[in-house]
Amino acid sequence: MATLKREKVKSTPFSDFIRYASTSEKQTFFEKVRDLAIDDQRQVIAQAEELKHKKIQ
């Protein structure tokens, strides 16, 4: 079986964060991401409801 050499890639700020941040820092970060995603989803739902009501009238 041939072994493939893995190509080294440049580190990114995000990969460094994932690798080196403390658990509490990661938790805080992902809570913010979750909250932003929830807000975005609520906006999409609100826009859909507005369109739905405009279409009914």
C-alpha cells in the first residue's frame, strides 16, 4: 500500500484558535455563533411570514 505524503498547509487564525483556545473561550465563541445563527433564522422566518401575509391579501 502506497503512503501518500500530506501536503503541509498554512495555519489560519481560525485553526490556531481551535487548536490553542481554552474550552471556555471556544464555548463563548460558539455561543455567539449560535446566537447569530438563531437571529438570522428568525429574520428569514419573519420575512417569509410577511410574504405569506402579502400573498394572502
